Amino acid sequence: MQDSSKPGATRRGRPRKAVAAVPPDAVVRRRAPKLATMQDVASLAGVSASTVSHVINGTRRVPAETRAQVLNAISATGYTPNSLARSLKRSETRTIGIAIGDIANPHFTSIVEAAEAAARAQGYSVILVGISESPERESERIDILINRRVDGLMIAPSAGGGAATLARLSAQQIAVVQIDRMADPGWDGVVVDNQEGARLLTRHLAALGHRRIGMVTGLPGLSSTAERIAGYRAALAECGLPFDSTLLACGEYNAEPARAATHRLFALPAPPTAIFASNNLMTLGALRALGELGLTVPEDVALVSFDDFAWTDLFKPHLTTIAQPCHAIGESAVRLLLERLADPDLPPRLLRLPVVFKRRSSCGCEAQARESALPLERRA
């Protein structure tokens, strides 16, 4: 019988497997500990990821108790909110995502065209998605951009989902610039002076003698809609005209709803003598409705538009408009986004660009009225 006490043998006589000796100077490789994320901090503190971001970056006032919860959670998780941690989480792809409400709208087309050129000049490519002014579509399209691992994102946020989308992007630590409208002032944004533009158009109509000025408004819940209505109301007050809510009709920033809205305005017992359409597509809807009603511009009703068209000269009479600096919006948004990527700890910035009032003849001015590009300034 084999002596099982001998080295290398088992009780049943089978040889033991040799165990390799570990040299004393060998390096034992260990799995690197998982880095804590902003979402880990948010879960422990019982707050949203955007609140954690505001505490870290000082981009919004947070109640002292909530701030203390977040700081305690940061300490407990060992979360490191710096550029090194962010770079470990995501690698650079040199791509920028753009999410806009309506790809077919010439206003957005011009912004995207300028943004794409500015991004390309800096070595970035662009991925464009349309969200159709729908929170559900917005969520789906943002998922696509996140999965494509864009370095940063420009978005015209929807009325119902913009704030939630920004919170998701905050959790992903993706740089964002809002364009055209603002859903959260805690993020960078590039918009125009909507209130002053609406004020200029409304004052001009009042100066021409109109006392009942109808306004075809945009989608409720968007900052651009609220600001244009505020400018309209401010002008009425300055001109001593009462505000009548029945003269506001929602056109949803699109042609067909604007057509229906215009019909509603002219079904009033005292219909308007002038119409202020709040964007280019709604101007088309208003014109269609006026034609269906047998009304002529400007003989029967004056018409002005917030948004200039590249093809306004095709309209007879030529349209009086507020022109937005679309190319400047796109270029400025790219610049802010690249600056944010270079320094994520910058405070939030809002660029509010000036608009230009272009007086033509659809408002009822003399037919030979020259186009007037008036600088943005307060008028007495």
C-alpha cells in the first residue's frame, strides 16, 4: 500500500496537484473598485441627479438641508466630481447631437445649417434628430443620442418634457445648450429677445390705428410663447389699449392649428382688425384662413409675423416681420457647447440675441414703404 503520508500523494494513491508557489515579490492584481456616479449620490441623498449637479456646480440655489444631504452622500460614496472622473466614464467621440422640434421649419433649418458648419470647422460632426414638439418623441430621440455617445447636445426642449430630459442628461454628465427656448435656467442657452420683438410688432400696429389686435400664439408651456405674449401685453399697456384674452388664439407653432385659430378670431362678435402671427408657419396658416374668409391683406386686415422668410418677397403684399438671427443662434450655441466641454465647471450662461424689425407693407403702411431694419432698442 502506498504511503499516503508522502508528499504528492492522496489517501487513495492519486497524486496531488502541485500548487505553484507565489514569489514574495509578485504583484497581485486586484479588480479596480467601481467609481461612484452622480446617480449613486442622488439615490443615497434621496434627490434628483440634477440637484446633485446644482450643489456641485453652484448653478442653482439649493435649500441648506438638501445641500447637506447631498454633501454627506458625496462623502459616503467617495464620488469625485471632476473632469478625470468624467473622462473615465465617457470617451470623446467628437460628435454633437442636435434635437429640434420641427426639422421642416425653415427657422430651425437655418439654425442647424449654421451649427453644423461651426461644428465642422472645429472638427466635430453633427447628429440631428427631430422631436416633433412631443415629450415622448423627445425621450426616444435623446436615447438615440445618448447611445451614440455624443460629447454634447443642443436642444430646443419640448413643452412637456424638456425639464425631465435635462435631468436625464445631467445624470449622464452630457454637456447641453438650450436653443430657441429655455426649459431650465440652470443650463446654458441661446435665445432671442422674444418679448421685445413682440412688443415692436404690436406697438407698430397700434401706431397705425388698430385697437383690436389678434395674436396667434405658440405652444403653451414654452418660454418663447410666454415671452411673446408678454411683449404683446406690454405694448398694449404702453399704448393705452386694454388686454382682451379672447384676442389670443393658440396656433401651436404650426400652419393648420393657426388656420383654425384665425377662424376663431374672426368668429368673435368684434373681430380683430390686425393679426400678429407668432412664427413663420403660423403666418402661412393665418394667410390661408384669411383667404378662406374672403379677407384681403392689408385692405381688410393687417398682418405681421414673428419670423422672417427667405421668400417673403414672393408674398403680395410683402410681409412686415421680426427677423431672428438664426445663423448667430447656431454658431453661438456651438461656441457655448465647446466651452462647456472644455470647462464643465463654468457657471450657466444665457445669450439673448437681438432681433430686427422689418417694416414692409402687409401691416398697412404705404405700398412703397422701404424695408426698415431697425436696431433693437426701447422706443418712446
